[in-house]
Amino acid sequence: MISVTEAKQIIKDHCKALQPVVIKLSEAHGKILAKDLFSTFDIPAFPQSSMDGYAFNFDGYMQYKILQIAGEIAAGDKLNILLEENAAVRIFTGAAVPTGADTVVMQERTSVENNRLFIMDENIKAGSNVRARGSEIKKNVLALENGSLLTAGAIGFLAGIGITEVLAYPSPFVTIIVTGNELQSPGLPLQHGQVYESNSFALEAALRTLGINTIITERVDDNLSGIESALQNALMQSDIVLLTGGVSVGDYDFVVKAAENCAVEKRFHKVKQKPGKPLYFGNKASKIVFGLPGNPSSVLTCFYQYVVPAIHILQNRPCMIKEMKADLVNAYNKPTGFTHFLKGYYSGTKVSILPGQESYRMQSFAKANCLIEFDETVSQASEGEPVKIYMLSC
């Protein structure tokens, strides 16, 4: 049995980023860029009005003071007129400033009489309210560097400079294999000895929050051949396999043996923690296998502590689960030797241990927004003592 710290290091040592792939920009949100991107155009590609008003030549205005209105240009108009020095054109936000003009005055600071423009802006300067060509970015300039997170802002920026696809690290393909003869699907009547299966629902929801949509879920009975067959198929098509249940040492726990029969190399089995002691981790080449305990609270605890960091390594991104310190509201006592992870609620200043911490109970997880860690060396924590918490974002 190994420590939590050792388990996390082993996972880190045996996971590596997936090969980058070309992804449509519309599907790239949340991904990590795998190659520098350079602009192929000056953006904007022409001098552009930043507001509704009138475009004119500043030197001409200084000479004539009153300008003759020579037409109108709306955003998207393709005609490029040549403006005389004594003239102005009505122009709208986003429209191309005509040749000969270099300044725009906002319409609120003008008046028009008999098609003549009077400017009432004492602070107007040459170039006012005009977006210069290439002011967003110039051609062949670095637009976004390798390793950048493709946020909504980054997607919008890239679309605005004409990018339609990117080379990025993909999200992993995940297979969930749920084991347990006692499990019944929600919505069907429970027979004596049955419980409703919830692990796949929780895992799928958590995975989708991480932006992972390539998920297959399979239910198998507690027998070696069924689990082995499901695992073998999953290893052929998935990057990560999550098995729930059957990972302990009981007569009906076949996951570890099935993994061995499928040539998965065991990296560890059992961690000095509660809940989630029977946790299994192994790999077959680049394929990652987690054997998660069957109890629902143990499943999610192990998912947040171990699976999420592994997923983020595959995506070549920093782990999204925020680790921080918070003052404890209620004291806690425990034996040494095992790390405890407790469902908690962080108020913004302090953290409370929620009631119902048993590994089969999920009501506390439904209300939790963090996990509280008490290290294996800790035997007690007092009220007001700062403790380590992990904020849950999914």
C-alpha cells in the first residue's frame, strides 16, 4: 500500500500528452494549442471607423472648416471612393474609411445644414476614431503561441483574424465499465438486494464538465470473463478506461485479474486513504486504466484526486482543480496512517465538514463544493485551523 503522494507521482510518471490533431475552431474551446499561430492578414485589412459619424481629411478640415457631404459609407460597402479635401462622408461603425480621409468625428458633435458639415469638437485630432490597418494584428505576426488555452476570447480572436482550424491536444476517449450484480438502472423497480447504479451518471457528468464528450459506458456482471472482454474492447478504442467496483479482494472482485489478463501493467493497487483505499492504476502502452472502488463517494473522490490530473496531462494542460487553504469550521479527529478526504463546503472564507461522510452516501457530495484533505500524519484538526482543500469545478 502506498501513500497519496506516491500514487499521484506514479500517475504523473506514466501519463503523457496525446498526439495533437487538427481541430475545427468551432470545436476547439478548452483545448491547448500545439503550434504557434501566425496571422495571414493585416487585421483590420483597411482603415476602419470606430463609430458612427463623418469621415474627412483633417488637413482639409483645418483649411476649409466647413465640409461638403459627398455621400455615405456603411459597414460592408465595397466601393472605395476618393474623398476631396473639402468634403466629408457619412460613415458608420466598422465601415472602411475612404481614401483621402484620415479622421472620423462622432455624429453627436456635428451639425448639418444644406448638406454642409459643421464640426463642434474642439478636441478633434488627426486620426481620431479611426482603427488603423493592422492595429489588431499585422500579417505574419505571432497571433497565439504554442501552449495557449483556447478560451472563448481566444476562439473569438482567432476567428476574427480568419483562422478556421488549429493544431491542438485532443480530449481523451473514455470508456466507463460499471461492474456489480446488485446494480439496477434508475427508473426500474428495485428487487430485494439491489441498489440503483449512480456511478456512471456521476462520472459522465464530471467528464462532460471537463469538455470530454467521447464517452462509452458499459455495464457488466461480476465475472472474470465479462470484465476481461469489456476491458479488452475498451483498450482498443479508448485512451482512458474507468472501471467501477470489483477492485477490492473479495470473491467477486475480478478487475485486477482481468487487467492482468489484458496485459495491463499494474502500477499500484491500494492507497493509504479513506475513502478509496482499493484504488488501482495501470497502463498498457499509452492506454490508462483506473480501477475505482464501487461505493459512489469513493468513486468521485478518486476521480477528482487522480483521474482529473491524468486527463489534464493527456490534454497537456495544468490541472483545473484549485488547491488552497481555508480555516476549518468544525474540529476533526482521526487515526494516523491514512489520508482522509472529506466532502466540504467552502463559504469563501471558511470550510465546513458536511454530515454524511460514509463512502456509500452521496447526499453530502450533492452539497459539496470542495474536498478537505487531512494528511496521513494528522490525528486532529481544531476549529479555526487552516486545512488543505480542493475546489470542485465539475
